[in-house]
Amino acid sequence: MKPLSPFSVFRQAGFLMLAGILFTESAISQDRPPVASVSKPNILFIFVDDQSPLTLSAYGNQVCQTPNLDRLAREGMVLDNAHHMGSWVGGVCLPSRTMVQTSINVWRTQDIAKRYPRMNPRTYVHQPRKLLADLSPNDPDYYSMPALFFRAGYDTYRTCKIGNTYEGANRLYLGRNDQTNYGPEDETGSWWHGEQVMNYLKEREKGIKEDPFLLFFGFTHPHDPRNGKPVLLDKYGADNTDIPTSPNPLAPPLQANYLPAHPFHHGHPGLRDEVAVQGVLLKRDEATVRNELGREYACIENIDRQVGRVLDKLEAMGELENTYIFYSADHGIAVGRHGLMGKQNLYEHTWRVPMIIRGPGIKAGSRAQGNTYLMDLLPTFCDLASIEKPITFDGISFKPVLMGKRNTVRDVLYGVYNGGTKPGMRSVKKETGN
Ligand SMILES: [Ca+2]
């Protein structure tokens, strides 16, 4: 069946008329609810690039140290069966991030993901209020995360990487400080993203910002090149440039499903992730893979430190208990499992994503299957913020899971990857559990 564009969906549903009734007034006047919104919860969305849940102690990892994410899990809920839906391109980030910000499914992201070129930091002018004012209900971005939350009276802010992401929504956050940070130093690495959020919270502390907030707290790591901070590289027995020829005993052990080569061709000839990752290239020997794991863990622990800074700040400001915190990644990654390095596959280590949530009404230390996709995040955010769900969403809210009322929100999960040779690969997982 031919994929439906957002516009064709609107037409089929007679949605233009409905949208005219529900949304035209606010689109024209930019009305925002005045005071009632202050009682709404804040949402802090922490979103990292290329991280398998299997790297976190909340999912059984015993080497990578993430005390602040452990705290989130201890004080909140862990979902064991959260997934991204897949990709039609090697840059899995792009459809994934489009799904996150619009709640449309993987096939429909093909219609809009590349509508806008990536931000050029040298020429970019951030003018979200003008763009929001000009948005038509016929435009898919009208129903994107920053636009929906702006109209609901939220202050929206974003920091993340620049490339392979959905620019149609990125440009609509009221505050935006994006930079691509693969460096080992603070100003070129994850600390910089943390510092942007800290600066935002300091402004809020001064009373400059009072509306409830939606913070898109994104990181560039642990996507490669995994240039860890020297002190953390030492801890995990890894080196950014001097790749060992024999395993460093301090490096993380190989995973149980490590293979020196994939048993058959993965279906994507010349794929960057499988042939050109800095420090790895075509090598899959133990020393190289363990070094790369050490670099990955160093990057993850550094992200954890930034999460800790922000959690402590929210707590000191008295905002923590009114804030829903979500931690997830745009997809998982192999890093040696099954002889692969990349994310262009549908093994569990890649198809699944971390999903840890803390917030009002969520039982501390709880766990559920969930059976969620990343495109369910926006409907869940809307549900928690009492924002009406537009008809454009393909995802569904998993608030009932967060509140302990259900274990899953669907029984069957589908995954796809066809960014390489066609027709590509598919995965179906049936897991009941309600
Ligand atoms: Ca990614």
C-alpha cells in the first residue's frame, strides 16, 4: 500500500474542517493560556544518540557506571520492551527523530523528514515565534512536539546535535542551542549540552521564565566517534587514538553475543557504520572491540554526569517533583555484538531502546514491558500535559503503563530496516502481558 502523506491522511479523515474548528484561532492569534498552565508538569526529555539499553545497569550491565541514571530507575520506572520502529535509510537517526517529534510512523516519515536542510550554524537565524505564527494546520509541523507544547503554554527549549535530525521541528523550539559535539573536552563534548540546560535552568531560577517547560535535552554521544574524556578512558581501559593490538585488561569484557564476523552479509554494502567507525574500521578482533566498548562506556558515563548536574539543579530549585523525566535513545547499536558495529539491523540490541521515566504518580522502582515505540513519546507527553492528541499521531500514550494501570500498550511490535539492499529486513514480536 502506498504510504499516506500527512496531507492525505487529513483529507481522508475530513480533518481540515476539524482542524479549522479546533486550532485555527490559536494559529492566527498565537493565543497561549495565561496562568492555568503553571500547574502543568514540566517535561525533561533526555535523548541520546546510538545507545543500546544493554549498556545500562537498569538493563543488567555490570560494568558501565551510571549512578544518576540508576537513580532515575530507582525513583521511577524502567520499560523493558521499548523500541524504535526502524528506518528506510542508513542514517537511522533521521526517521527515528522525525517519529519522536511528530508521532508519525516510519513509513510516513519519508514524506517529511527531509523537507528542510540541516541547520547551518554560520547562517542560521532562530525565529521560532514568526515560524509558529505562520504555521498552517495543513502543515505537519503544526502538530510537532514544540508547536503543540508552545500552544499549550509551555516554554520549549532544545539542545542537541545538528545533523540527521528533524529540522522541521527543531526550528520551532523557543530556545535552541544545537552543536555537534564528538569531542573529548568539555566544550566539544557532552558537558556542553549539559551546560546549555544548566544555563536555561539558571534563567528560570531568576524568574525570567515561569511557564512550565518542555526541555529537549539531547546529546551527540555515544554515537561515534566515541572520543571519551581522558579520565574516563583510563577507567575503562580505552584509548581514542592508540588502538591496542592486544586486549587491555581494564577494558570491558566482550558481550555474550560478540562474534568476530557476522555469519552472512548484513545487506548494506559499504555501510559507513560497518566499515568506517573511527578506531574500528573493518576490525572486529577482541582488542579493538573491547577498546571501542571502553570508549562507548566513557561517553555514556560522561552523559550520566550531565544528567546528574541537571537532576541536582532541578531538585535545588524545587522543580524536580513536578517534572516528568524521560531517558531514551534514538535507537540501539551493535558495537561488536553479532560481529556488527552499527544500527542498521533488527537484533534486540539495536531494535530496543532504553526507556527510563521518573515523575509524579510513577511508582519508584517499578518495571513494565511497555511494548512501546519512540513515536509513543509525544502522545505520552501530551497526555501528561493534558494536551489534546491530534489525529495526525500514529503513536499512542503509554501513560496508563507509567501509572501502573497496564503492563503494555500493544501486543505486537513491528520493526523494519530497508536502507540497504531491498527488500531489507523485518521483525515481528508478539508479547502479550496485560
Ligand atoms: Ca542515532
